[in-house]
Amino acid sequence: MSITLAQVNYGGPSDFPSTTIYSYFAATAAGGFIVAQFAWTPHTVPAALVSVTDTAGHVYHHAGSAQVGGVWTLDTWYAFDCAAATDLYVRATFAALVWGEIMISEWSGLEGTEDPLADADSAVSASQAAPYDLSLGVVTPAAAGDLIVAGAFGAQVPPWPNQVDTEAPGSSTLGGYVLLTGRYRLAANASAYDAAISLTGSHAMLGSVAVFTPRIFVWVDIPNFHAHEWLNASEYPGGAARVLCDLWTTDGGVMVKARLVSLLADDTTIDAVVGTSAEVTATVPTDASFDVVLAGRKQHKLQVRSDPTDTDLWCAPGAKVVP
């Protein structure tokens, strides 16, 4: 499934100075992905960013920032695996009054419970005579089709839209709100990408760019573990047990996880997941054992998954469950 833009909205600067910058969506979809780009400057005294939150309680992660002398700041945050919500307000809260703007965008095609951030960068440019090209940062996608989101913030003469993408064709606008503007595109391949804009006025600019990749994993059976072994909770004190296994990959840095699943009577349909191991990213055997709590007498099998899914995965022979 390809990544697509669902909606975008803006906030500020008419209600400022304020200690919050916010915008909202009337409704968001389950499993959606939200990017929030904030740009601000202190009103009278330095203003530290306290938090980035929304009214649905999603967790926001920092994708990077650019700053000039503590005066101008551009920040990018994102939330993944979001719940469906109505009247969703996204806001940044500050320790002091600021003048600021926000751009929020929701995307489909990045569903999943794993962090999709693949790379991020930022750039700062002093004011100079126009026209000139400004790099907002250089990122490397994980694969073709990854989402690249860039932002630019700064004083301008004349104002937007006196800029053009230097990466056309393929780049599209998220729009802009006075001094903050956004661009996005889907990566053509996994090569380094220099997000840039061409400016026709005199500008002092901040730039930020991030690339996000879908992390949709496929669980694969590990034959070293007996797929039809009966595990009776009564044989383990308190139902607690430990799955013993070593995992490794052919590519260092690739994330691998293991899990134990219980099966229904047909021996193939998964009834429940009873544990997940810690992440393993090594090319040498690494302990991926994990604790589980067994309930009842069921058949189980050990599975693994990786990012990317075509990486060779290995499980040391003799993986088993012990009290």
C-alpha cells in the first residue's frame, strides 16, 4: 500500500503571543500517522519547549530541529499507530510566550506499531541576496516509496509563495502559513535525497527534513522449535516459563524479534501471542530468550520477524521452553 496524504491543517499566528501553538483535525483514522511541524520565536525571553501532545493522548516523537541563536526554531514531531479520533487538537506548550506557527498532516500507508523514522536532517542559512537555493537537509530513504517531509521557516521579503521545488517532478506542497512552509514527496529509490527550495527573495531560513518508511512485518515460523509441542501451564510454577533461543541476521543493524504463539485446534490458526523477545540486531548469535505466562494446555510455535522482511533469519537449534 502506497503512502498518501489524508489531510493537512495550520495554526497561528493571529492568537499570539501565547504559551501554546496548536491546530486540529475534525476527524482522524485508526492506524494513521501524524506529522507536526512547529516554528517559533520567543516573545520577550527565551522559551523552552515543554511538551508536544494531542487530545487523543498519542505519543509524539522528535524527528529533529534547526535553531539560530535561541531565537528562531523549527521542530518536527510525529505520532504513529494513532487511534481514530474526532476534534483532535495537536499542540506544543512552551515555558514562556512565543510567536509561532504549526502545520499538521495526517498520512495513510504508514500503519504499524513500529517507529517509521528512517532518517532526519536540518540546515540553517543566513540571509543572502536572491535568488539562491536552500538545502533543507539531506536524508537517505530505506526504500522506494518512503515518505519525505520537509519544512522551511524564516523571515522573507517578499512572502510566500516566492519559491519553487528544486527536486521537481515528484515534490508536492503541504502549503504554508506566513513564515512556515512544507513540502513532501515519495522517494524514487533508496539514494540520498537533498530537499531544497529555490528562493526569489532575501531570506534567513531554517530547514528540516525527515524520511519515514512503512514497517509492516511478516512473522515467519522457526522450524527449530517444535511447532506441535504441547505446553501445559500446570507444568510450570505460576504458569511462568522462558523461551530459550538465540537469533541473528545476515545484515548488521537489521531489527529482528521473536514471539511465541498459541494455536487453535487446527494447528495453524493463531489464538494468542504469549510473549515477544527483545530486539536483536547482530550478525552473531544473540540471546533473544523471553519470559511468557502460559495459560491452559495448547500447542505453540516460535516465530520471528525482521525489518526488512527479506533478510535471512537464523535461530540456533534446540530452542525450547523451560520453567
